[in-house]
Amino acid sequence: MNGFEELMKDLGVKNFEELDAYINSEEHQDEPIVKDLKELIEYIREKGDVDEKESL
């Protein structure tokens, strides 16, 4: 199991759709990991490596 899979398991999500829901859930907005993941997503978007999506 790689580190990202372990992180997803620790968060209790089974796939990227559930991870997206977790990241965007109001109840998790103050969690440091959510803030870090959002920062990573924004960085990737700014680099132009990922298409814009409404939810991510």
C-alpha cells in the first residue's frame, strides 16, 4: 500500500470521489490535512496540470 492509499484509509474514504466529498464537507474544513490537500490542489491547478473541476 502506498502513502496516498494509507492516507485515504486513515480518512475512511475508499476512492477519489469519496475523498473529494470529504475535502469539501463543511465538517472537515478545519482539519490540517484538508487544508493541506486543498493547498496542493490549488498549486496543481495553478501549474495547469489539472483541468478545473467544480468540486475539487
